[in-house]
Amino acid sequence: MNEPIRTLRDQIARVYLGDPRVIDKLICCLLARGHALLEDVPGVGKTVLASALARSIDCPFSRVQLTPDMLPADIIGVTIFDREGRELRFQKGPLFTGILLADEINRTTPRTQSALLEAMSDGSVSVDGMTYPLPKPFMVVATQNPLGFEGTYPLPENQLDRFLMRITLGYPEAEAEARLLDLRPAATVLDHLRATLTGEVVIEMQASVDKVHLSEAVRKYIVELARATRESGVFTVGISPRGSLALAQACRASAWVDGRDHVVPDDVLALLGPVCAHRTVPADPRAQSDHDRAAELLAEVTSEVAAPV
């Protein structure tokens, strides 16, 4: 593993004691210039994990606790009249940061959820006819509770598609949970984390990820997986070309983290569920609100596609 990434991973693991593969996926999202959606029941460490990543990188960080009464301007910012300068001035909101923690994104209204769309896809925000670029690196780490919890609004498909990965955390092992009782990371260790990477180094790493080789065989494999989901009849909406692009970039990041300059089929299989399951719509209505079931259906359909040797 790349040594700076190993240091970053180990520091986050001091605070988040759950599945270490979750940390690896979150780091891959960062290096692939993607955004991450952390989903699970309350209390399993979603906010702690996102905060640990943000505190480990020397770049601006904002946290927004999303609520049903929040408006888009509360995130993007507003245009105000500057009495001293006698002119209109745009007051930037918390969106203008390096890493944005959007806590409980599915507790706010669709109107406010959609305010993040342009920022997540284009890295800029348009207000009153003016376009304002966001800082680099820029990453949204959103958390949400499973659908069915009181006061949740499901994210529309077009916004889910903006997240590179949808990651389910799960419960920690018994031994790790016992350590949590003494560690209390949110109240102790989290406050003492120090940045191990600068924003400039992260940008350089992202550029290195772009150079990871994707062979013709692996490219063809990704396309065949996507086409299988569209033609199987199991999904009413299969993996889109944007999903194929996202999967390829995530695989490049995973290979680079492992110290390789090329992508292998195992990278594709490991990231297929986190990157693509939320981009599909199962034909079975019962599976449409069940992310785990959608991932299982995706694995069943794509298992019939032969991987390159």
C-alpha cells in the first residue's frame, strides 16, 4: 500500500473501529475525485468516520446537519447588499469547502438535496447568473439513515448517481465494540487527530490515479457488465455509461492504493456493488428500497459474465 495512504488509513482506524474495508472505500472515493454516501442505522460511526477523514487532511472542512426546514441558500450561500461598498455581494455558504460532511442528507427536503447536484458533478455553483468555482480538492461525504426511518426523504435517482460509492458500514465486531466503551472516539481521540496529508498532496495523488493503466480487456469487461444489467430483465434501469466511467475510475484508485500501475479484474468485482448497485433500479418493487438486495441482484446478473484472464 502507498505509504502516505497507509498512514492516513491507520489514523482513521484509530477512531473508526468497524470494518477496515469501509475505510479503504472512502479513501478510494477521495482519490477518484468522487463523493461517498454512508448509509446505516444510527450509532454505527458514520459521522465519526467522515469527520476522521476530514481532520486527517489539511484542507477546509464544513459540517452541515440537514433538517426538514433547511433551504438551499443555507448550504450554497446568499447574495446580500454590502452597505459599505454599496453593491451586491455573494456570501458563500458551507458548501465552499474542501470536504463537506452532509449529515443525515435524507432528512432534508428534495429541494435542498438538489442544491448539491451542480456542486457534486461540476465542482462549481451558479447563483444569480454567476458561476463560482469550488475549492480543490472537493468531496461530499453524506450520511443517511435507511429508508423507513421516521422523517426520511428518499434521494432521487439523479442525485444518487452523483455519489461514486454508496457504502454500508454494518456493526463492529464484539471485540471492537468492547474497545469503543473505553475509547469513546467521538469525545476523545477524534479531537486529537492531526492532518497527515495536505490538500496539494491529495491533488497530486488524484493526478497519479488518472495515469493508472486500464487494459483493453478490463475496459471490455466493464462494458459487458454494464450491458448485462441492461439486458437481463432483472433491472428496469441498468448501469449507465456514467456508471461505467465511475467504476473504471474507482478501480484505478483502488489499484493505486495497492501500489499497482494497472487495474485487474478483481478490482472491478470488489467495487462493482459499492459503485453500481445504487445506480440500478430493480424490476422487483420490494428490492427498489433495499440496497443490499439490489447489490445481490447485481452480483447474480454479472456473475454470468466471464472475467478476463
